Amino acid sequence: MVPLWMESAVPTTLTLKNIPDAVYDRLKLAAEMHRRSLNSEAIVCLESVLLPTKMMPSERIARARELRAALPDGKFRARDIDAAKREGRP
């Protein structure tokens, strides 16, 4: 699948100024994790916020069912949610 930004004949150039250090650091880290340039990562981030993929409700429900079926016992409890939240925290 070709990224949306590559579909236009002549891409537009955008210069960003005064980016907060914390935002720049997160963008740089994300770019490294995804093996992209800073520019490509910024475009992907903007696309995901400004041009989100629309998913039909039936597709969303089917995806939720797939995820639930992948759980060890087919159930997702509050303690599982709490554990998942803690995993993402330093």
C-alpha cells in the first residue's frame, strides 16, 4: 500500500518551527523504531490524525472479536487492563 502522501503528483513542502523538545524527541524515537526518516515519520503521524482510516462498525466488531479470541481464556478482565497499562509505564 502506497502512503497517501506519495500519491500526489507534486508534494507540498512544509517547514515546522519551534517544535517543543519533548515532541521532537518522541518523533525521533518513533522514527528510529519504525526505521523511517524524521520527515516520513512526521507525515505518517499527521496522516493518522488528520486522515484516519474509516472502519465500518461491523469490521470494528469483527476485529474486537478476533482480539478477544486470541486471549488465553477468551476473556479480558479489569486486572488484564490494569496490567497492560502498567506495562507501558516506566
